[in-house]
Amino acid sequence: MAKRGGFGQMPGNMNNLMKQAQRMQRQMEEKQAELAAKEWTATAGGGAVTVKVNGSKELTAVTISPEVVDPDDIEMLQDLIIAAVNEAFKAMEEEQQQVMGSLAGGLSGFPF
């Protein structure tokens, strides 16, 4: 009597899909680690304020030019810091979406 395939055996196509999914998962984990370690820099006020953020969404550095520090206009300095931080996070998120989106594009080979 011929032996029938059971749960322990996968057809060739299913096995290939599983290998492809595992490879994509490893690639995504590697890219996520790379992006978490990366830093993005942004400036505001023509370079008066410079900030750095990392891929873990942490503000890691703030540099303020002394000439922009005006005790009578603290609001302007606050606005420059906010603008620079927001710009850095925007750049970080755009790159993360682009990198992860390119990996997700490989899902088109899956039958779902």
C-alpha cells in the first residue's frame, strides 16, 4: 500500500513558501535592528538648533547656537527645538516605512 502524505510532510510549493517567509522574517529583523541603531539629524532656524534622534524614537542630542539664546524670546528657541525634533522624527519614520515597505513588497509571492 502506498504511503500517503501526513501532517509532517509539506508539498514542495508550501515548503518553498515557508522558507521564503522565514528568510523575509530574518531580513525584517535585521533591518529593524539596523534602523533602531541609526541616527537622523535635523536643523531649524538655519542651523541655530540641531537635534539627533535614533530609530528607537529617542532624542539623543540637542545643539543650540549661543546667538539664538535670547532670554527675552524663549518662545522662539522652544519653537526651533520643536521644529527640529519633529523634522528629525519625520525623516526617521519616512525611511523606516520605505525600508520596511520594500521588504513587505516581497509578500506579493504569497497566495493570500
